[in-house]
Amino acid sequence: MSALAEKADSPLKKKPPSWSDIWLKNTKPLKHVVFTMPLQSLSPKDPKSQTLIPTFANIDRTLLLSDELLLQILSKLPHLQRNPNSLVCKRWLNLQGRLIRSLKILDWDFLESGRLFTRFPNLTHVDLLNGCLLSPRDSGILLTHRLVSMQMGSGFCSNRKFLEEDLLPVEVVDKGLQALANGCPNLRRLVVINASELGLLTVAEECLTLQELELHKCNDNVLRGIAACENLQIVKLVANVDGLYSSSVTDIGLTILAQGCKRLVRLELSGCEGSFDGIKAIGQCCLMLEELTICDHKMDDGWLAGLSYCENLKTLKLLSCKRIDRSPGRDEYLGFCPALERLHLQKCQLRSKKSVRALFRVCEAVREIVIQDCWGLDNDMFRFASVCR
């Protein structure tokens, strides 16, 4: 009997309890276990399927695209999405910088340090005007002009020329132009203020594709550097701006410009001096000139007669001129522009009947006349336009 009892108690003969016995005998513990058990499948899982799916979901699929292909995709997106796109990752930030062609520089250190060319390697249009200004960044006073907007401090006087005293030194501007010329050899448009002849010569030598130049606070000597830019087609010269800065461009500078930049198509002279000789030189040398804009001029009497040498001129604009020409001369010496089609007068003083009559005589071939916000007009002055038939 003892042997039979030992055999009955041996582990080999014990019958393991079934799930049904445990379920029926211990309902309370099982009820707690069942409700706290996580809902997972009882089928065995493949370890590869657990690791590959999450990893594939985290893969950046744009890494499979080349930079050239991704650049083409980003270039098709709207311009409003450029800033959000550059925040995706460093690669997209660098690629987005390649798509930027035009930039206005506000921090001069960004140019001198070389970060500009690393961030935007394909720039073709650069505006350095605001970057050349020494203005307080935290000031709440904003000075706005049609040419520039800048922040200024509270300690200023009424007779102070704002920009002339708050500009970077000429040497610093020239150094920045040298860095810009080396970093952007494909430059096509440049806006700069307070540069010298040497700085512009560097740009002319390195940037052979430069076609448009806007130069502020320039003089006759500075224009020697512009003359080296043989492919210039659009030039804007701002010599003097009342209350902001003063400079002088005379017939000497206009002649240097005309002899050096013979491919000019559009020319704007703002605050420039000169006379008949300077306008005549432009007309004789710049045979492709089609549009001439004269703003707030300081020219001597008799300059209107020089316009007759601009044989291919199609558009003449006079803006913010306090006077046209006080002594234009006799009608037989005035001549006229044979190809002129449009004459625009805006914010000009037209009180001198002699000046208005001479202007219409020079523009007798015109087909369109626009007069906007001008002073001094009366009925008799419109009678002078009868020559433009």
C-alpha cells in the first residue's frame, strides 16, 4: 500500500489542472486577471515584423531623392511656403537657400563674415542700402523716405543730414563690395550707397554679368568705376537728397558714364547737376537709350536742348522737379526727339510758361502725355501742347 501511495504521489502520475478547473474554482482572482490583462494576440509574432514597420515609418523618404530633383520640386511650390519649407531640416534649409535669387541685406556683418554666400550661394540681386546704415535696432522712431526707411534715435536736430552722418565708412563699404564680388560672380543687380571708385571697379572686374546698378551718394570720381561695367543696361544715380545726404554729379561724371556704358537702355538721374553738354554726351554715346528719368534735377539752364541728341529715346519722365529750364533758348536751337512716344510729368513745378512751351517743343513727336500732381498749370499752358499733334 505504501508503494502504491508513493506511485500515486509521484510527479509523473499527477494530472495537471486544466483551465476549466481553475476558471470554475477561482472565479474572483481570474476575474481580476482577465480584466487587467492587455488585449494582445496569443499568436506568436515575428520579431522582424515588430522592428521593420516602425523603422520604415520613421525613414525620411526625401533622402532617396537627389538634390537636383528635390530642388526642382521645391521650386514649383508657392513663394509663401518657402519659409516653412526651410524649417523642415538642415538639408531643406540649404536647398531653399539655393532658390533665393534676390535679397536685401540688413546686417552688414552677415556679408563680411561670409555667411551670406554659404546660406544663399546663387544670389543675382543684392540690395545693400539698409545694410550700410548705422541705425539703432531697438528704436521706435522710423524715418521713411521714398528711397529708404531707417530707424533713428531721439537725439536729432532739424538741420541734420540723417544718412550722411549714419553711413558706414567708405573703406568698410568697399571691403564688403569686394567680398560680394568674390562670393556672387553671377550678380546682375546691385544697390549700394557711399561706395568709392575702387569698390565699384572690383565689382566690374568680377561680376561681368552685372546689368542693373543703383548708386546712392555718388560723385564724378565714383562714376569712373561704373564706366568699367560694360554690360550695364539700367542705371540709377542718386547724387543729392535734401535732408538726407548731399553729393555732386556734373557734366564730367555724365560724360564718363556715357563713354563707358554705351549699352544703357534705362537711365535715371536724381539730384544730379549738369547742363547741355552732359545730356548731349549721353545722347551721342548711349544710342540704345529708350527711357530717361530726371528727378529733382539741379541742372543749368539750356539743358533741354541736349535731349534732341537722344534719337532713340521713347519715354521721358520728369519727377519732383522744382523747375524745368529757366532759359531753354530759341526754338530753332531746341530740336526735338524724333522717336519719343511718352512724356510723364509728376509732382513738378510748371509755373514758367517759357519752360513748359520749350518742353512741349522738344517732345513734339510724343503720342502720350501724363500730367500728375503738378503745380502751376493753367489753360494757356495746355495750349502749348498743340504742337504735339
